[in-house]
Amino acid sequence: MTTESWISLGRIGGSINAEILKGLFEAQGIEVQLYQEAVGKIAYPVNFGLLGDVEIYVKAADQEKAQRLLAEIESELRSPGEEADFPDESAGDIEPTNSGNKT
């Protein structure tokens, strides 16, 4: 049995946004795993701040494809003249992480 390594693609605010992004990736053949702190999933979900963030993982082999797709999605959503950098605290935008692999 082989263990494939998973790479953190980044964090996104809110589980709904994460599920939408997961669906877009899976439609392109990219497997996705979502991770959210347990406290963010209680009866009254926390959907703000770090507790509302969902971390998105893709297989290491799909990392480049996932990053290209993410860049395409962000450019489609960006209005003309808007900066190309990642926004600091927007609920719908991916915040890249520097964390390592998840196995």
C-alpha cells in the first residue's frame, strides 16, 4: 500500500466556500481534502477568523495543476484594475500557506 503525500494549497474562509472550490477542483480531476478545526464545526459553526478557515490539501502530483486552476479562478473573479496579490482578509479568497506535506 502506498501513501501519497498531500500538499497544503492554502486556506479559505468558510466551509461553504471550501466546498465550492473542492467541487471545481474535482470537476477537473483533482482530488481534494478539506481540514477545519473541530470547533468550527460545532452546532453553531464559527465562520469567521482562524476558526472559520478551512485548509485545502491536494495530492503532491496535482499541486501545479491545482495552482494553475486556482489562478484562473481568481483572475475570473477579479475585477479589471484590481491588484493581483492575495487579499489579506477576504472570506472568499485563498490564503496560501507555507505548511508542509500532510500524509
